[in-house]
Amino acid sequence: MVRITFNSFWCLLEFSPASDMTDLRGQVVCTESYGSRKTCHYKSLPDGRLSCVLDRLEDEGYRSIRDFFTAVFLPQGYPESVSPDYLAYQIWDTVQAFASSITGTLATQAVLKGVGVGDKTSTVTAATVTWILKGGTGMLGRILFAWSKGSKLDCDAKQWRLFADVLNDVAILMEILAPAFPACFTLIVCISGFFKCIVGVAGGATRAALTMHQARRDNMADVSAKDGSQETLVNLAGLLFSLLLIPLVADNLRLTYSLYGLFTILHLYANYRAVRAVCMETLNRARLCLVLQSFLKSGEVPGPDVTNPQEPLLLGFRHQLKMTLGAPLHSVTSNVAEFQRALEGNSTKYLIFFNQAAGTVSILLHQQRRSVDVIKACSHALLLEALLSWDVASLVLEKESLLAVQKQLREGSKSKHCGVVSETHRILDRIFPKFLAGLMAAGWVTERNLLGPEEWRVDWTVAGKKAF
């Protein structure tokens, strides 16, 4: 017979001790923990019962409230079940969501006023047509944006997240200003709806990418659900605040614009702090470039906590070379001799074609490539870019070799470019093993990456290299 009873601080388990059981009276039998939040010790009592005593006694009311809100709004197992940057990101994300809720209310009031709510001369039909056009334009924007940029959102989740929130503020501003231009009202709200649906796609997709980063126990669903609960609570608070705000701004445009400016500044600042708090351990092009540059300059690979704060957050950050990772063969060459030259002496799972005049580097990936091969291929392209834009004399590793290749590159003939690619192949073969070991030691994930290759794959071993 086993009987378990619980009260505020004690858990008592009564049992009938076995006759041959070692006498453990007064000793600690075992310890038990619930994540990192609760720890207790089980002691044997003289009457044969087990007593459970918490390590830290807290006020019962405070503990109950804290445990309730933790269970409702945080993933199970927090903080061990999420990434270390989870709390910082969620705090700033909550601030930006509240600010966005307020500016969204101001925009909704302006749009309703523009479609004729409260105006006796307006018709229901005209308002309905405007609303349908606004919604239809937004749906078109959603499809077009997902088609054109959907595959890039994972690679630069932080940048697209910030872009989405800036575009959202632009769309809200357009809606607030729309009633001031009655002749163009429908056009303005349609463009605004177009922008807002782009925001929905970019924001939702990047939120999913960040959730994947935050979930550390295959608990994406739980992390996503609790994020939804947090957002709902913030939006509810925003609605309550808006109920107090709307009567004040109903006929006061100056106050409306002032509040929009104030909360937009808060919104943008909170978004910047939120995405800056994210510390991704997977490599995209920007982070790989920073890591490779630091490695060549110092011989050491910086960790994610050092590299992420340096990552540029603005889209359109200009690169010296346009890189196509996973390019199709027909897009880079139609010449058998040129293809054969790319194969000579190449034991890697990629082929690289460099065109300095066009400012492009195209990388063909083998069908049997792994994530490490993709990282090496992208590192090769970044090494070529370094020869065009970096101060090679400041580097520590392979400085003499790289200076010689840079001199060769500046001479500019196409035949020289083939030699440049071959020489950088040899340089990378010498330094990449140490670079890869440094990546893993510094905490970077190399089993997968966010370099975003295209789907084209080539198998150049089918007929054998000598068949050419």
C-alpha cells in the first residue's frame, strides 16, 4: 500500500518497509529537481516515512503566482529548454508588440474614418468596395513576396524581421495619412494593404526561423504556442490602453501624429534590440564572412556571442562579389575546355567559376556534397572577395601567398583568373581543416547552415574526368 500526500512544502510518501531494507532513518535518501527552478531533498523519518523538503523556502503566494505565469507563458522546462538568448529577445519583442498594437489602433481609426464611418454622405457599397480592394491587393502581395523571397528568409532571418517591422510602420503611416487625401484614399490603403501582407509573410516566416533557433528540445510547437500566448496578452493590454486613448485622439490630428511618432520610435528601437539579442549558432554569409576575416587576421575563430553583435542588420548590405551558390552549369560555361580546367586538380565537392569583370562568382555543388562542403565552397568565394576588398597585408595566415594572388588578380587577364582560382584552392586546402576545427570548438553548428544554396546539383564523376 502506497499513499502520497502533498501540502505547501512537504511531500509525504508512506510505505511498508521491506524486512531486509537498510536502515536509512534520518539520512537524505535522494534529491529531486524540476528543471532548475525547484530542488528538494527526501529524508527518511523515524516512523518510516519519506519527507520532502524544498531547498529554498519562499512565500507561498509569490511562488504560486510565479509558477502560474511561468506555466502559462513560458515553454515547459524553461530556461533549459530554450536558447540562452530567449528571455532577452522575448522582452524586447513584447515591447515592440505593444507599441505596434497602439499604432495599429491609430491606423484602424483613420481607415474607418476614411471609408466613411460617421459620415452620412458615404455609402456602404463604397466602403465595401474599398475594403475588398484593400484585401485583394494584400493577398496578391502575399503571393508575390513569398514567391520571390521565400527561400531567402531563413538565411537572413534577423534582417528580414527588422525589414518587416520597418515596412509595417510605413504601412501604418500611410493609413493614418490616407484620410487627408480623399481623392487617393483607395489607392493609398491598397498600397498599405500590399505592404502589410508582405509584413505578414516576412514576419511570420522569420518568427518560425527564430522559433527553430530557440527550441532546444525539439519543442518548437511549445515555444511557438507560448509565444502566441505572450503576444495575445500584450495585444490585450494594447487594446485596453487603446480604449483610453481613442477618445483623446478622435478629433486631434496633432496628438495622433505625435503618438504615432513616439510609439514608432519605441517600436523600431525595441525591434532593433530584439534582433540584436538573437545569437545564432548557424552560419549565413554575413556571419561566415566575419568569422573567416577574424580567422585570417588572428588565427582564432570567434564564437557566436562575439560574431552576432557585429552582423549587419540592414538588407542590401553591399558585397564586392555577387555569389550564386548551387548555380546550374549552363549558366556559367558552355565550353568543354573551361569545364575541364575547373576539374583539374580539384578533389572537393564543388566547382567555382570566377568572373572579375562581371563581379560574379558561381559555385557548382556536387550531388554528394555535405554541409561542410557548402561551408568550404562559400569560404572559397569569400576568400576571392577578400582579395578584391580586404587589406591582405594585415592578415596573419597565408599573408605572402594571398599577396601574391592579389597581385596576380590585379593584372586582370582571364587566364590569370584561372590561376587565381587554382591557387586559392590550394590555400584553402591548407587552412580549412584548422578553420573547421575552430568553428566546432567555438560552438558553431557545421552539420547544417543558412547559406541558402540553389537546388542545382552536378555529378561530374559520371563519365570520368578523362572523358573530356
